[in-house]
Amino acid sequence: MYQTTAALRSAFLEFFRRNSHQVVDSSSLVPGNDPTLLFTNAGMNQFKDVFLGEDKRDYSRATTAQRCVRAGGKHNDLDNVGYTARHHTFFEMLGNFSFGDYFKHDAIRFAWTFLTEELKLPKERLCVTIYETDDEAFEIWNKEIGVAAENIIRIGDNKGAAFASDNFWQMGDTGPCGPCTEIFYDHGEHIWGGRPGTPEEDGDRFIEIWNIVFMQYNRQADGTMEPLPKPSVDTGMGIERIAAIMQGVHSNYEIDIFQSLIKKTAEILGVTDLENKSLRVIADHIRSCAFLVADGVMPSNEGRGYVLRRIIRRAVRHGNKLGATESFFYKLVPTLIEVMGDAAKELVATQAIVEKALKAEEEQFARTLERGLGILDNALSQLEGKVLDGETAFKLYDTYGFPVDLTADVCRERDITVDEAGFEAAMAEQRSRAQAAGQFDTDYNDSLKIDAETEFCGYNNLNGEAKVVALYAD
Ligand code: SER
């Protein structure tokens, strides 16, 4: 059962619909209501104001399959993509939400029922974490649900601890937050890794599948926490992780969606080794890039557009590594539409624009890619030590259009790091030289300016004319 990710998505939404939740469409990757956020990075984003009591809906329970990008800002997974089994620039988060309706009891019971009765996951493979002082959550898991005490692990903020777990979730430096309880799946002792809360937790054996946040506070800029008008619930389960479990595989890249994209990329580029890491990077990146363009982001030199440019160029570099001789990235869009099912509605509507934008960016970068790679290769072969100087990284950025993380990605393959402080210094120097000369035409800003970006209201025609119909948001 649920052998495809699309079937799993439908089952989740249907389960919560049966339990009186309103099925709400995924919101855009460009957050409409929040200048503090670069991209939509969690299911709760579109409901932020509802949690805060500043917006009202005609439902108090909701469920979504939310497209998310984590490639900048507080939750940023870009650098890990391709190096781990489950970091992605784009993923879908399945979630259920209570806006002052149910709280801990029902939130925990819904999650457990869905996993163990609907999906029929073996209970002995599951363990949970709770916030260290949350005795109420402990009692519910232990007495009501029947999870043995030794499988309920208390975890705090863990500042300074040797492991990264954190059972207090917050959207950003400000905004809704609260203690959480997380459900983990044990992929088996043949895989290295320890239970959450141990130094070995970063291994691949125990994988967090569902985060249930008990939203209770609104964190202020000065760090104080004001209680929310009503205790609420925000949950998130990465669909790729649960699909991996349901499809009997360990790495997310083995699920149906990624396998289709990997096979298509291999077919286009004539690659036979389907395990090649670059295929995984490309399969990941086409999802974020295609959906970002579908949601109105265009490659550019700043803000969201620059993040998109960085991801496209990283994908193109990996294609080049696999021997691409012509534009290939945009050719993955039809396959993406096929495998994403109902989640691809926006992509279907904008397919021509998305393909055209990806192709144009690839062609533009391809003109300087080979030369830049030659210069980088030369610098690396002459390098003494393990750190590439910031000047070279800046030259690659400035002259050849290499985002610094692309240079870092090439270096990492040879166990070399980039002197990012030196890169920033070279950039600052260039900027002040340009200013002194009265030139303001080059934007050397690779930081994430988002406050003056265009608000996207739709494309004015769907024939590949990427003209945004709209409007500045202040
Ligand atoms: N907001 C929480 C998270 O992103 C639960 O959805 O993990």
C-alpha cells in the first residue's frame, strides 16, 4: 500500500479530512505575509497570523502538503544536498494544524493512529522525544498511547551539548514557537547511528519523521516570549522520509520521485552509474528551481533570485561534471510534473515559462563555466594546504559567475575549504572601489535582501514570456 509518494500524500490529507480538518492548498514558496522569511520553509508559515490571533479563518483545523525550500535563512540545507541521504533544497511537508482547537492529546493521538493504523508501521520501530520538562506529553505517550518509558526521550534546548537535537521549535528569531515532541523511525541495527539525544544521533539509523509542535508563545525580538491567544498545534512530516519507509528503502533518493528524475537525467546525459552523487544533486535541484520559477522567482543577482541562480548553477556544474554538452536541466520539467502528481498544479500551469527560464540561465552560465572551472582547477592543483584563498573565489564569482557555494562545492570534493572571510573582504573592496569610481551599475550584493522584492501575482501569458504581472510590496 502507498507505494507511490502521490498515494501517500492523498492518504495523509484524506485521513485528516476524515478527522474534521480543512484540506488547504500548499501556499506559494514566496511567503505572502512575512518579510522576515526568505522562502516558505514549513507548513505553518501560511498560518503564522492565525496562530498569532491576527487573522481568522472559517476553520479551526487544517491539513496541507506544503512545498518548502530550505536554501537560505535560518533553516538552510543547501550545502548538505548530495552529501546525505535526506537533505534537500526542496521538500514537501505534510502537516495538520489546530488553531486553538485540539492540543496535546489529540495531536499525539492523530499522529500515532496515522502511522500505526493507516500506514501500519510497526510500533517497535518507533520512539519519541519530548521537551525535557513536558511531563504532560510524557503521560500521554506513556499512559494513553502505551509507549514504554525507555522509548520516550527527554530533550531540552541543548545549548552547548554534543548533539544537535532540540525539542523547542521556532520559526525564526521572532514569531510563533513552542515545545515539541518528535517521532523517530528505527531503520535497523545494520545502519550506523544512535537514538536521539546521544552523540551518535547524526547517524542514519534513527530518523525523525514527524515533528509535533505545541505552539504556545510568540517570541519577541528581545527574546521574551508572550503567550499566544490560544494554545495551538503545528505538525510537520517530510513526505520524502515517510515515503522512503513505505517504499522499503533507506535513502530518500531511492523513492519513486527521485528515481524517476535520476533515471531521466542519466538518460539525457548518457550516464550509466545511477549511484553517481551528481545525479542526486540534479534531481534535488530541479525540484526547488522549477517550483521557485513557477511561484514567480526569476534568477537574478540578489535576494530570492540569487538563491535560485545559485541552485541552478550548482545543478549545471554537476551536469557538466557528468559530461553535459548542451542544456539539459530544463528537460527534467516534464518528468517532474509526471511524478509530483496533484502537487504539481502550479508547475503544469507555468511549464513553458519554467522551462524557458531554466534554459536561459543554463545557457548564460555555460558560456563562462568551462573557463571558470579551468581556472579553479589550476588554482587547486597549485594549492599548498587545504584552503582556497578568497581572492580566487571572488574572481570566479565576479568574472565567471561562480556563486561562492558553487566554488565551495567543487573544493569540498577535494577536501578543500574556501576562505569565505577572504571572499567577503575581496567583495567589500571591489564594492568600495566601484563606489569611489561612481559606478553603481554592478550589484555585488550576494546577501539576501528581500524587503523590496516584487510581489508575484501570476504570469501574464503562459507561452514562455516570463513577465511578472505585478507589483511592489513594501
Ligand atoms: N514547524 C515544524 C517544523 O517545521 C513542524 O511542522 O518542523
